[in-house]
Amino acid sequence: MRLIINILVALLAVFMFSCKEKEDNITQTTKQPQGYTPTPYQLNLPQHFPQMPLPMDNPLTEEGVELGRYLFYEKKLSGDNTMSCGSCHKPDAGFSDDRQFSIGIDGMQGNRQAMPIVNLGYAQKFFWDGRSNSLTEQALEPVRDPIEFHENWVNAVSELQADPLYPPMFEKAFGTSTIDSILVAKAIAQFELTMISGNSKFDQWIKREVAFTTDELNGYNLFNALGGGDCLHCHGGTLTTDHSFQNNGLDEFLTDLGLGAVTGDPSDNGKFKVPSLRNIALTAPYMHDGRFNTLDEVIDFYSTGVHANSPNISPNMEFAADGGVNLTPQEKVELKAFLLTLTDTSFINNPDFQDPH
């Protein structure tokens, strides 16, 4: 009897996996077809940037990146053909959303602010709560999310397959005209890996091409001073993020567990991904829940609004017991002046990142 039960359990597991695979239209490709010769994509990193650890299972190609750009702005991926990735990751908003919470195709509102797409090749986990371990995995989520695109991958792929534009593009990018969800996600991931911002005034100053004003220089020093803005722990370096997950003392009582909801570890409750500060002037509103509308509000929070009793508050919040770093009005002006130097207009206006349709 026990043997029969074990066999039935095993068969049920196989059946459930098969159903999930069919729903998501997942196809695993182990080797490239003969004669498949895509053009390697030459990723041009700024000289002062660290080397980017590109994925071995999804090499960048000219054809894959171009296909990913089309798919990033493709509204056929949504249930009613009205939304694309670009709907909530707008170029003029630093490839984030200028609304506090994005609105899906059914008018439903999410509960977190859309994170900006910038320099993602340096990250290992994605979303505010780190629930995706790769860009490919992340790209699968919005389509099947009932609040966002409210579609299933079988329907989405069917529409792409029927569009005369896409089968030839997939053939060039992946050596097959048969479209599946994994190839769609890989192409979008390739495109997103190329979205590198490294030509702000801050970058030009690092390369000694321009000079900072007095306020900008003082703001930079405050940003990196342990007794000043104390920002360097999480936002130091050229990338302005360490990609860690931290609780910065936003709330004394948690209503969103963040990373803790993913890991199930109570010590992760209240921790969220540290975002890059690049193009920060363009990506309002701020924080995981978009509670702050301006940079001035953000600076005020870190100055006097930190909740020291917030569960699992980061040890990097060294002045939490004092409510924050207690900047003077002039120091706030200077810190903001530096943050404004992180704006890279060449990034948001790069034609390679715009809607090709």
C-alpha cells in the first residue's frame, strides 16, 4: 500500500510540474542549432566602472539586444495589449515610474514603487524584496502578475508567434523561430543589461573633465563623511549602491516585511534592496512605497526622521538613536546639490534605449 501511495505522489508531482510548465510556456534549450551565428554585443563600460559579471547562460548579442528592446516596449505581452515594460519604466523618469504605485491593465494598483532600470548587470537579486535571482527570472514575472499585465505566457507567446515581425527576429537572436517564454525573458534581460548610466556630471568630475561647484563638492564630502550625511555605507562608490538589503528605519511598525516575506527569516523583516542613486532627481517618488515625493523629503528623513526602534534596523544607520544625521539647512542644500550631479541625460535620451515601434 505504501508503495502505491509513493507512486501516486510521484505521478502527481510530475503532473503538476507539467501543468506549470505549460502555463508558463517554458522551454529549456541545452545547445544552439547548427549554423547559428549571432553577432557578439560589445558592451562599452565607462572606464571608471568595475567589470560587469555577465551571465554565461545568456550571452549578449546584437540580435538578442535588439529583440529585447522591441519586447521591452511590446504591449502584446499584456492581457489587453495596452501595457509594456516601458509603461512603468519610463525613460524620462530614469526608467522608473513617476507614480507612487504602478497601475495594471485592470486598474489595480501595486503596493511598491517601480524600481529604476539602471546598471542592473551588477546586481544578483531583483525586485525590492529580492525574490528573483536573475534578470531572466525577473522578466518573467510582470506578464503573469494579476496586478500588472494579467496575462499567461501561453497567450502572450501565441500573439508574438502570430506577429510576422517576431519569428525572424527570434531566429536571428536564438537560432529558432519558435518562440517561448524563456527566450522572451532572455531577450529582455539582454536589453536591460546594456542600460548603463555612467555619464553624469559626477562621472565627468571623476574623470576630471569638469569641476564641481562649492556646494556640490561640499555635498560630495558630506555624502562620504561618517559624521556628515553618512551615505557611503550603502550608496558609496561609482555604482552608488552595494546591492544589499537593509532596513533604513522608515517605520517603527512594519506593514511590509520586504525580504523577510521571501526568505521566511524574521531577521530579514523590513529589509529592502538598496537602490542606486543614479538619476535620483528623475526617479521620484522615493522609497519602496514611494512615500516621499521630493529629494528634500528624503534628506529630511535621514536627517531627523529615522525610527531607531524599527525591527532589524541596519547597523549602518549609525545615528538612528538621534533620529538621523541632523544636518543643518546649509548641509541639506549641499547634499542635494551633489545628488543632482548624478543625473545622466545622455542615458535617458539614448536612442538605443527608446521605443523602436
